[in-house]
Amino acid sequence: MEEHVELVIGCYEQILFGYRVTPGGEQWTATTDFTNHAHTACLSVVAVNNRFVATGSKDETIQIYDMKKKVEHGALLHHNGSITCLEFFGRTHLLSGAEDGLMCVWNTKKWECQQTFRAHKGHVLSLSIHPSGKLALSVGTDKTLRTWNLVEGRSAFIKNIKQSSKNA
């Protein structure tokens, strides 16, 4: 079986590109695997697990692309405002954050929003899930870092930070 790496790139021109990159000594070869034009505005964030690519956009939607079947899987609609961050937790969940200050926990079996948190008074800039899947962190333009208890569905800790974080 040939060893390769999947490279996924989103762009301001609303397109998601997938490449199959194969190492070959000093020269690596990249071949186009797929392209997907599912958004009506520029992509702002891309997240990948072993099967799906989730893309967030300034068009306020999250688009799901099935990399195995090479087809669009559907759209997730819950946020009002640009999608600013996405992160998969294994095969079971996707977390999303947006300019509306909400953080959503999506079940990836049915692609339903299981929990919605009023995460920040401003935009959610970044989020991360603990490897246990029981805790998440979020940072917002309201100059707070928040820890979320995902089991109990509530905020666990709030830390004020001295300056507004920048979304990288």
C-alpha cells in the first residue's frame, strides 16, 4: 500500500481543495484529490477528521464534505455570523464557534446540534477540546478564556485575560 498524506486547503475564493501528497525521496508528488465549492463567501476555517472535512465560512454555514465518497454531505445551520472556529473530537463530535458568541457541540452520527453554549459576549475566536472529550476551552473577543464542562453542559471556569486575543 502506497504511503500518502491528505492535504486540505480552503481559500478566500470559496473553494475547498484536497490533494494526495506522496513522498518520493527528494521529490514529493501532489495530485488533486477533490475540489468543492459549497460556500457563497470566503472560507474562514477548516477542520478534518479521518472521514469528513468541515468548513466554516463568512456565509454563516458549516459545510460537511465526505472525503471517502468525494461528495458534499450537507450543511449545518445554527450560527448567526461568520464561523470562526471548528474542531473535531474523533469520529463522534464537532465543536463550532462563531461571531454570534455561541459554541455548538454537534453529534457527527446525525449531524445534530446536541448543546449550544452562550460562550462569549463577543465573538468566539478559538476553541479546543481536551483529549478526554469532557472539557473544552474557548477564547473570545470579550477578553475571557472559558473552560466548559461538556458532560454537565455548563461553564466550569472563567479567566479574564488582559488583552483581546487575535484569531490566528
